[in-house]
Amino acid sequence: MMRFNVATLLQSPIGTTRSYDIAEDEFVSDELKVAGLRGQVTFTRLRENLLLQGRLEGMVTLECGRCLEPYVQPLHMDVELEFQPSVAILTGEPLPPPEDDSVYMIDGHHIVDLDDAVREQVLLSLPMRPLCKPDCAGLCAVCGKNLNEGPCGGHGEQVDERLAVLAALLAPEEKEE
């Protein structure tokens, strides 16, 4: 669990920092599973909030967008997030919620839970179109064979009847003698 008690940091002078190591063998959130999540984060006391900065790394298994095979994608995330207390540290009175949606809340016991923040950072660092390798050949459009394993046999390149006219236009013109 990536939970940190920041009560003493919230009572410290502005500019005070605390660093923590992150070492999770497996981070699971929703359908997302990150193996070997490692890194270091530093909390810095601001006037009213805390600033978290750090770098996290891990590995996630994705499905290739071309050949549909699973592969392991390395993740490298630079993290910079802001956390606001939900209650005043000295009086315990509730504080108004943040106006900015990107600010995370520190719970009433002064505990920062990084699970949601890390999940969002992982989702933001995933490729838009995951590929097992840059030159992935994908699947055969006719038989569905993985073309990374070699060419498929038994059928030639089939042209859609509707596009046959266009294929004839692209063919080199025969020279008339």
C-alpha cells in the first residue's frame, strides 16, 4: 500500500521535504496490473498544500494493436502532483474542497493514499496504440495468421471485387505495338 502519514510535514515550515521509496512487487487497480513498481517520491510543504515529485518505473503487460499478442511494456513516469488537506491540521475543522480538479485530497487522518494518483499516471503513460515491436507485421487479413511468424500460404493476395477497377488503373499500361 502506498499510504503515507504527512501530519508532521503539514506542521513543518514551508519548504520542508520528506522522501519515500516506492517498492511494490505488484500494483493492481481495476483491470490494470503493474509489476515491479519502483521509484522515489518527495513531498514538499507548500503554504497550504503538499507537492509530490518523483519518478516511478514498472512493467505492464499489454496486447499488441496489430498482432493481438501480449507483450511487456516498460513504464517510466515523472510524477508531479499536488495534495490538499481535507481538515485543518491544528483544529481538525473541515476545509473547503479544492477548486482545481487536478489536486488530490489528504484524508481526515492526514494520510496520503497514492493508489489513485499512480493509477492515473500509469494510464497516462501507456502508449495510445501499443505495439510489441515497431515493425510488427500484424495479422493476415484473410486467414488471421500472425505474420511475425512468417508468411501465410495457401492463398494469394485477394483483391476486393469492388476495388478491382482501381487495381486496373494502377497496373502499368501495356504498350501497343
